[in-house]
Amino acid sequence: MPHPVRPQARPRVPHFSSGPCAKRPGWSAQVLGRALVGRSHRSKAAKARLNEVLDRSRRLLGLPAGHRIGIVPASDTGAVEMALWSLLGARGVDVLAFESFGKGWAADVLKELRLKDARVLEAPYGELPDLGAVDFSRDVVFTWNGTTSGVCVPDGDWIPAAREGLTICDATSAAFAMRLPWDKLDVATYSWQKVLGGEAQHGILILGPRALARLETHAPAWPIPKIFRLAKGGKPIDGVFAGETINTPSMLCVEDALDGLRWAESLGGLEALIARSRRNLGLIAEWVARSDWAGFLARRPETRSSTSVCLRIVAPWFVALPPDGQAKAARRLVGLIEDEGVAYDIGAYRDAPPGLRLWAGATVEEDDVAALLPWLDWAHATVAAEHSR
């Protein structure tokens, strides 16, 4: 077998990690020059910056007036945990688990909160659980977009407007890239490090009117650590939603988040962000359709993520390998790409089937996606040739 020909063109920005994700085009550290470093986060000026993040986020996402938005500790994970610890226990709960993070929320519900009336609706990587089996007389916990599986729920039509329980949605790799039906989401969470390419550390928690009412009518049976507390004396803690963060935020991260929000506004807002991500997915889909070795991990086109695009290796030589051989071959393919400086951090998540994961959110340029794809073909052909010897 002849040695594969190395492509000539390279992505200008080789950052395709699914978190932290690529910075917005044209970003430099100079955008942090106005950051209020060395200032108290409780100062008037710092609180104004924190509230500017909340106000711009609210407008960009199109949140209804009755939804409250706050900055919370520990990234999206912290935001989800706050919701689980503060809101669950009033009803039974259904947890959808079709990728790593959904399985993590299920483990917390069962093993940490130890809720007795809990159901886990599971599906293997690449598929969704039966959405028709979800019981909305119960609380429902789910990821909108499975960052580690490349599978997303197709829309919000499966969630009834008239429901008794709360919907608690981990939307971290969907917010700003997919249309979220806010009237169907009682709780939503995300982090700055995903679609807008911000820095890690902080999470965003959005509570709708039904979740806010739960805080007033339900006191959990378990102690709640200070870092998770959303209510005091039967009332929501207003400061959480007014720039009064529970712990000390990084004002560098805050300034970076503002830069990402301003960039998104300059493009035309939410619809422009969605369109950029969809175009990136479209390029990958066209390439997959021509490929004899790569396929989507998500089985159904309507459930394929436009941000965390997960790919299987379907070439016969690869499929014939034992599981450890597949894992080793996939690592070799990813390593070739990284050694060339073409793309970094594109291996499948550690719990997912061996393969590739490409971030295709709005901060990734279409030209960079187009330049990457021939390199994937080259790397695959190189590894295939090594296995044919």
C-alpha cells in the first residue's frame, strides 16, 4: 500500500477541543485589559460587570421575563449539582442517561441523594432513551446535548407544556448553539467554556417560575452545603441572580465572558451563532457521506449534535480489531493529527467508544473545519497502512 500523501492546507486555528473550546475568531489576551483584577468582586464596579454578563446573556438567549439567571461556582457541574441538591425530593424523578454526564447525574441521584423513587432511562452511546416513556408527573433530569456522545434531543416537542414535575436540563454544549424552548425548561445550566469559548470555573444557572416556586414550597430532607444553597428561609436568595456570587469569581474570566457575548452580538445574535455551528456540522456531514471509514456515532440525523460532533471508525480493518486494539489505533490516529499540529484534543471521551470528537461550535471557523477533514483521511490511511503490513 503506497504511503498516504500529506495534505498541504492546514487549519489556521487547530483548536477543536470540546471543552474548554476554541476562543472566538480574532481573540487575544488584550481583550482582558479592562478586567477588574485586584478589586473586590463585591465592589460596585465589579458587580456591574457581573450583572452585565447576566443582562447580555439574558438578551442573547431570549430568556422570558419570569426566568432568573445567576453566576454560580464550579462550572456547569456546579450549576447542575445546585439544582439537584436544592430542588429534588418533592417528587419522584426520571433521569435520562445516554452519555457520560447524564450517567453522572443519575449516579448522584441514586447514590448521593439516595432518592428512593428514581428511575434511570438509559440508552447506549449513539442513541436516545425512549422519550415517550418519560413521566412528567415526576421531575425530569436530562442533558440537551450529550457532549461525550454527539447525541442531542431533537427539539422540545416531547416535553408537555402542562406538566407536574420540573424539567432540569444540562444545556452546557447546547446554549447559544441550539434553540432551547424556555417555556419547557424549568432549570437550565451551562458554562462559559463551551459555545462562546470562555474560560472555565464559572457556571450559569437559569430558573423558571416553576423552579422558583419549588424553592419556596419544598425544603430538601438533606443538609445543603453553602456552595449549593439557592434558598434561605423559604425564599430564593436574590443575590445569586443579582451579581452577588456565592464564592469569589475570577474577574479575568468575567471580562473574557463579556468579550464572547459582545462578539456574538456583533454577528447578529443567537440565530447567527446557530447558523455558524450548523454550517460546520454540514461540512462534516458531507465529508462523512463520502467517507469509507468514518461515520457518526449518533445513529439518527435529527439527533446529531452540531457542537460536539462524535465520529465512529467503521473501516473493516478497524472493526476487526479487539477492543483494546481499536482503542490503540484510535489513539494513534489522534496522535498523528496532534503531532502535525493540525488539531488538538479530538479523541473520543474516555468513556465513549473509540473514535473522534470534533468541536464545531460557533467559535470554530468553517474554513478550519474544511482544512481539517483531509488530514483526518490522511491519518486514517496512515494507520490503516500500518495495520496492513
